[in-house]
Amino acid sequence: MSSTNLPSNPTSSTLIGNQSDSSRYYDSTNQEKTGVDLEHNAADAPRAASKSQARSGQMKALFYKEGPLRPFRLLKTDFKNRFPIYLTDWSFNQLVFASAVFVFFTNLLPGITFASDLYTLTGRSYGAIEVVFSTGLCGVIFALFSAQPLTILGVTGPFCILAERIHVLCVDNFKIDYMPFMAWACIHAMWMHWLLAIFNAHDWTMRYVTEFSTEMFSLLNSVIYFHKAVMELQRTKAETSQATFLYSIIGCVGTFLVAAVLSTALNWRVFHQYVRMGLAEYAATISIIFFIGMPYVGDLASLDHKRLPIPSSFRPTDPTRTTFFIEFWKLPVGWVFAAIIPGLIITTLFFFDVEVSTICATLPRYNLRKPSGFAWDVALLGCTTALCGILGLPPANGLLPQAPLHSESLLHKEKVKNEDGTVEVVETVYEQRWSHLLHAVGIFVCVSPPLMKVLGMTPTSVLAGLFLFMGQQSLCTNPILYRFFDLLTPSSELPKLPAPLESRKPIHLYTITQIIITGIVFGVTLTVAAPAFPVIIVAMVPVRLCIMNRFWSKDVLDHVDAWACRPGEEHSGFPEYRKEKKRQ
């Protein structure tokens, strides 16, 4: 049968019997429609191919030599910037030693206080020996191998809150061993830190972080320190007599006031300059030693003072453990993968914390010349986090306010000769590793039982006062505080705003918003949702960039906010360091 004899509506039997002919028939009857489709497809093909190539090109550009996701780009840059000048980090003088002593006390004593919280709220999984061991070990590693030695590491209040909540989940809800689960969470955090460093997370995260978020994070840390001081006094009231509690209040307030007053000694008009300098540099140390000794004088010695809980031997706090090593491989496989979730939360907290700590320790007003190395330090932090998890220690992280206080303690004035021959006096920081290393070694040595007994002589009231002092020192450098004072001051008594700003109301609303958000986040830390608080802090970054622009004008935001990183830090360093002005 020829195709010309096919009926207009062929039956199924005819189609089956002559399948190839019927195919030609349908191709013939639909030839016009098919031709039109082919014309459209032929016209769309170049456009589709062009879009596909553009998307492919954009994806490839991310991984090009200077692309944001180019693997190891920032790590290589950090190494090239810091390695050639490593030996210049080992300079020493009297101010460096004073800074080491100051950081020793402001890191060790609050850490031991956090240890008392961890001891109670993690079922003795962590204690003073673990906190001191972790702080000393991580501090020595960072002092020797970090890219930015001004960043101080220690066990932080936010991590304590996180660890306490995870313990409740493991013991009360999951019914699993806490320490192996935490070890796996820290191990997962390690490879997450490495991924962030390898794929240059600093470039595509912190470059979008503004002072809106960092100021709130700093304020949150200050509030946590104030809260810890109150909690310490509450525990003293519950465990001691009324007379002891009243003295604890005096010791707390006295430790704070003496340290705060002595820290301003450089502005006094009495005593010789070097005496005032010594009082200011050792303000916290003098106050701590004085009020440690006070309870041993006269009738005060008869009171039942609450002192730091310390171990009597070098062994884990948990009586069921005999060594500093966790058998993490015994955790069931399902929970190994479940530990990825707390590992992600730890990574979020630690990444943001160490980045903000480094930024606060390298503020423009410190006039630093050497480059930082954000990616390098994040990778190194991943290593120390996993090491602590395997050893059964709480991992150390970037500390606020200790990191900026470390830089403050190293401030001094220098004469700089400009290119035109003029001499300029600038305030800058001694950029070196000795203060970090000495304080970390001192803390590490304190794990020995004899020195632990010496630390055990410290009344908890002194720690409460130190918490107040550290919170106050951190708060005094926070712009939120001064904008809050402006809010309480009549506009007629405030300096005139720069053009084109006309009213302070938007600025006041901005400040109130920061305070409210910080209060909400702090409230979250007191609930079962505490492990998620780092996510809230990070979520403020897109809120600031995408939402707040709708409520505040560009002029207002330019006045109260700025990018968190120093100019030039986006690529981890200042290549012009080697061309720095010659000093006198």
C-alpha cells in the first residue's frame, strides 16, 4: 500500500501494519507545524546557549585565581604575608611583660569561674582543670603559629551556655554519653573550619559584616560578664552565711573599683610618671592580689568564704575518667552524624567569635602595620577545636573583651618620620608574640596541683569583681554606650550633627534597636534555645544589609555604621608593610 492510498483517518490496524509509512504520513501532515517549531528553536538556541555559557562563566569565575571561592587563595596569601616577618614578632620590653601579666589574670580567673558553671551544669564533665588545660594549650599553639598573635583565646561564656544546653539534651532527651558526642561535634567543627578557610569564607562573609553586628556582639559579651558576676554572688548567698555574703559584696565592688580607678592612673597629676604607668599597667593585678589577701586578715579569716573549686590532682574532673582522652569511636554511628548539627553551631559561633575578636583587636585606632591572617587563624582554630574535643576539654576560642583589652594594654606613643621629613607622634601597639606566649605558658603551668592550690585561695567575690571590671572595660569601648548617653542628653547640649543630618531621632532609634536585639539574644541564652543564639547574631548581617535600609536613610547609616573590617583587610594583609615609614 502506498502512502497516497492511506485514508485520512487511518485505523490502528493500518498503522500497525505499515508503521514506517504511517510515520512518514504524520511527518508530512505536520510538516508546516514542525518547520515553525524548528525556526523558533533555531532562533532561541543561540540565546539559550549564550545564557548557559554566561552562567557557566560566572561559576568558573568564582574559582579563578582571584575568585571568591578559589581554594586556598587566602591561606596562601596569609602565609606569604606573615612568614617573611615572623621573626619580627619576637620583640620584648617592660610593657609587653605587663601586658602578659594583665592578660594572665583576665583570662585565667574568668575561665575558672566559667569552669564552676560547667562543673555544675554539665554533670562534672568539665571543671577547672579542663578549662585551664584548654586555655593554656590553645594559647601556646596560637602564640606560636597564628597569623594574628594579638587575638587571645580562652573558654568563652557563649560556649559555656552552648555546652550546658547540649549536656541537657544528651542526658535528658537523647540518653547518650555527653563527652563522646561533644568530641564528635568538635571533630565536625574542625573540617567545617577548614572548609571555611580553604574557600575564603572571610571574603564572602565578613566583608558584609558591619559594626551594627559587631557592636551588638561585644555588648552581648559585656552583658554576659555582668550576669556572671550577679550569678556568682547569688551562689555565694545560697552557700554561705549572711556575714560572708555581705563581705562578698564588698570584695566584689572593691575589686572592681580599685581596678577601675588604678586603670586611669596615667591621667593623674600625682606621683611620678613611671609610678602612674606601673599602677595603670598592673591595675587589675594589684586589685586581685589585694582582695585575695583581705579574707585572711583579722576577723575576716573566720568567715566561711566561698573559694574557687579546684582539683587536688592532675586528672579529669569526672571521677569516671582516668585520662585526658575520649573514646569517641564508641559512639553509635547515627549519633556521630547527628553531632554534625552541634558541630555546625560551634563552627558558626567560633568563626564569628574569632573573626570579631581579631577585628576588635586590630581596630584602626591601634595603627597596626602588620597584616592579619583571618583564613589561617580559622584553619588553626579548627585544629585546636578537634584536639580539645578528643582530649575531653572545652575548646578555646577568640575572647571578647580580652582580645581588644590585650591591644589596649600594649598601646604606647611613638615618633614616626614622614616622607616630607616631619615628625609625627602616633599611638600604636607593640605587635609581638611574647605577651600571648608568656600568659599562655603561665596558665598552662597552673594545671600542676601546687599552683592549683594557690588558685584555690581566690575568693569567688574577687572573680565577681573581675567580671564587673572586664564587662565595664569592654562596654567603655563600645559606641552603643556613648550613643545611649546621647539619647539621655538634651539635643541642645549635644554637638551639631554633620551635614546633611538634621535630626538625632533616627540615630536614637538605631541605638534602641541594637539594645533591644541584644536583650532578645541574651534572653535566648537563658532558655533551652540557647544553642541557636549564634545563628541569631549571624542573621543580623542580612537584616542590616537588606531590611534596615528601608527604615533608615543612607546618610544616617553612614554616620552610625561602617564595615567591620579595616580597609585593606579583605585580602588578609597589607603588602605595603615592608614599605612602612622609617621610625625614629
